[in-house]
Amino acid sequence: MPTNPYHAEEILHTVREAGVLIAHSRTVTKTYRQLGITDHIDCRWRKDYRGMNLDQAKRLREREAENPRPTVDAPTFTPRNTDCNLTKTKPSEKKP
């Protein structure tokens, strides 16, 4: 999973700035273009950082630095047994 190049403080600032620009009758498309984000990113950031203060964002950043996310190895692929002869029954062996 790629890391986010934005810090929590920058995200909060961008979300607030987008809200102010949209409130001042600026179109959403022009606002996102000016800030360099997409509507999907803004929606996700609003969901994750809604109601968070700047000091809470700093604390979150410090905790993420203390406890990095573990890296997960890709699962190994083991194909199923696809031998069709094992699953088919002979016509003479049908059960009544």
C-alpha cells in the first residue's frame, strides 16, 4: 500500500481551505483543481479527518511514527487440484 505524501496537518488545512472556497460560491471542480486534489481524495479526507483539531492531527502523526504499520508479505499461491478425473464418477458407479 503506498504511503500518503501529505501529513495530517496539511490534510486538515487543505480540507478547511476547500470548504471555505466552496462556501464562497466557487465551483467544486475549480476548487479541487486549484488545490491539486481530486473529489475522491477530498471525500476520503473529510471522512477520516472530520472534526479533528490541529493538535489532534499532530498527536496522530507522532503515534504513526512511533508505531509504523507492519508490512504484509504477498500470499503464496497454491493452485487447487484441478484433476477432473477425481471428481467425476463412472456411469456404472452411480448411486441409486
